Amino acid sequence: MKRQILSWTFIGLIIRLLVMPFSFHGHDIFWIYYAPFKFITQGAWDPYLHLSQNFPGLHYTYYAPFLFFIISLFLFLFQPLLPDLSRLYSVFETWNYTFTGNTIHYASIFSGMQLFRTLFIFKLPFLIFDFSIGAIILSLLKSRPKERIAAYIIWMLNPFILHSCYAIGQVDIIVTFLVMAALYCIYLRKKKTACVILTLGVLTKTMPILLIPFAIILLADSFREGVKLSIFSAVTFLTLIIPFMISSGNLVFNSFFFFGTGSSSLRQVFFMISYALLSFFYIFTRKKGPADFDFIVSAFIIILLLFYAFYVVTLRYFIVITPLLIYISMKNKKFWWYGLVFLIALFELKNFDTTVQWGLFSPLYPEFFSGLPIMDSFLNLKIDVRIIHKLMYRVFFAASLIMCAHLLYYNRKNFNFQKFMPWQKSA
């Protein structure tokens, strides 16, 4: 078993190392490192104040504070390996805030500024969080030797991670790690630590805020304990937020945007109603006593699937749920079918532009890779791809809701329905 784990670790590492230096998407990864660069080189420790003062017309702000600290730490360690970074960011400021270039522009203008080295080093931190998630998966499935190896192999070959993390250069792998670390703490019955880590997830990217109420509902054995867990989360949140509020007022709260730009108001309302109903359902029907671990994992999956189905889903947001799907599918093989449907539907639905396909490899040869035809170009010869996209969304939506229902049925022993059906009790 150790030999298999080492072999697949090596294979997974080689695949990642081959992708890291040669691909990126638009300004994404350079924007992620921009505020930490200003912090390290100019002492601009408040990215929200810095951006508002220097770029007042900017319609977006930096990510939440904990991500800023994480990336700043890694850049502080690796900056000596990037002597050309100051020149790169002086050009980046011009393009990002004046010309708004895309991948091919950045690949061209950064070509003489150690671009391959910069991309490789910028993505190095991802490996730590990525392989840590793999270790957590192995730990959670330690009683199932065959399943833990299969799960680890799938994680090493996870197309969502390879595409959105290492090819595009987005940081959702960090949020995914924090969610999995919180679940591992739940597995060890460390409730307070789990709530603190989930809150750090919110302070990295907003999405885990959906999971905290359910974590408290399912972990607290009493109302008093629920209050204590809520306080731990609140104190963690305020500890990191207050310094920025003192520095720049409410600007820091602009970092907690909630992914609503791609969804209609009606869909957002449906999600909020579904979320509220699900909350009440778990509060009033779950049995007393410590919640089963699979029950909690299933609840997290249901919440995220509802969010993706009703609100908005992209390949990189979907990263967060992938280790949970791998785990639950190893406990019940029937759930594998949903993962396969999600994979096919999302890569067709959300991978429709050249910039997120061949264009990602523009650093190697901008004109060549940006000009290659994509899958939709061939499909469009036979059928209008807009029909395919609409179909894929409906398939994804239906599969999400069916899996939610399947998970509720799978965990039916954890619910006490007699509160709502007293005639069963009398019978």
C-alpha cells in the first residue's frame, strides 16, 4: 500500500509540475499576488485601502484577509527567487488598470520577465494544500484499504484540480483544504477547532459561510454548546477583520462578494428558500447525540450542490466539493454515477472558451495556442452548441437535486421523522 501511495504521489506530482510553468488565465494569478507584493515591497498591509486610494475607479477589491496573509507569507519566502518581479508588476499595473489585457497579451508582454519561473513559483503553494487534502482523504478511509488507494488515485488525477488550480492558477484549492481540515477535525471530534477552521475558510473565500451554520447545527449537542461554537467562529472572524476596519472602514467587507454575478435574482431567491428550508429540516429532524461523520459530510455536499444548482457554478468553485464526493462515493459506490455526470456536464458547460482551453498554454506560443480550435468549434458544425449548453445545465441541475434526495435517503437513520408523524409513534 505504501508503495502504491508513493507511486501515485510521484505521478500526480509530475503531472502538476509539467503544467505549472506553462499555463495561466488572464490576470488571475498575477492579481492574486499583486496585493501581497505591494505589502512585502511597500508595506501596504491593507490591500483594500491601497486599491481604493491608488485605483479609485476599480469596481472590484481584493480577496478576504486570510488569503492575503497566506499568499503574502509564501511570496515573502520565495521572492528572492524572482528578481524580475518588480518589473513584471510595473507592466502589470499598466495593463490591468488601463488596457485590461487577456491571456495572450500578458503572455506576450511578460515573455521576457522570467514568466515560466514566476508561474512555477506562484503555484508552488498549491502543492502543499493539494497533497495535504490527499493525506486527509487517506486518513478518513484508513479502515478501507482498497477504497483509500482508489480515492487517492482519483485525487491525483482530479481534472478539476489540474485545470482550475494548476492550469488556470486559481486559489480555490486553499479553501478546499480548509473545508477538509475542518471535516477532519470533526472526524476527531474537535468541534471548536473545526468551527475556527471553517471560519478561516470564509476569511479566504466566502463560500464556506454556507457550511458553518450546518456544522454548528450538527455538532452541537445542546443550544448552549451551539452558542459556544458560534462564539468561537465570531471571535475568529472579528480578530482578522477588526484591524482592517480600523484602517479602512467597511472596505474590507467588499471582499466577501458572494458569487452572484452569474445568476438571476429568481435563482438566488430559490437558493435562499432551499437553504432556509434545509436548515429547519436538519434542526427539527436530526436525532439527538453525536452526529454520524458521513451524515455531516452528506449535509455539506447537499448544501454545496444546492448552491451550485441554484446560484452559480464554475469549474474552480466545484473544486471545493470534489474531495467530499470522492469520500462519499467510496462509502457507497452508487454515488460515482453522479460524479461522472457532473464531470461531463461542467466541462462542456463551463469550458467553452479558448482562454480556458488551449489558450491556457499561451506562455509557450501565444499566437499558436490562442488560435487552436476548441471542442465547441467542432460540435457547432453539427449542432448549435447553445442547445448543448442548455442541455448540460439541465443535466447538472437534475443530477444535483437527485443526489441531494439520494443523500437524504442514504442518511435516513439519522433523522427522527416521528416529530412530524405522531401517528407512526402511536401505531
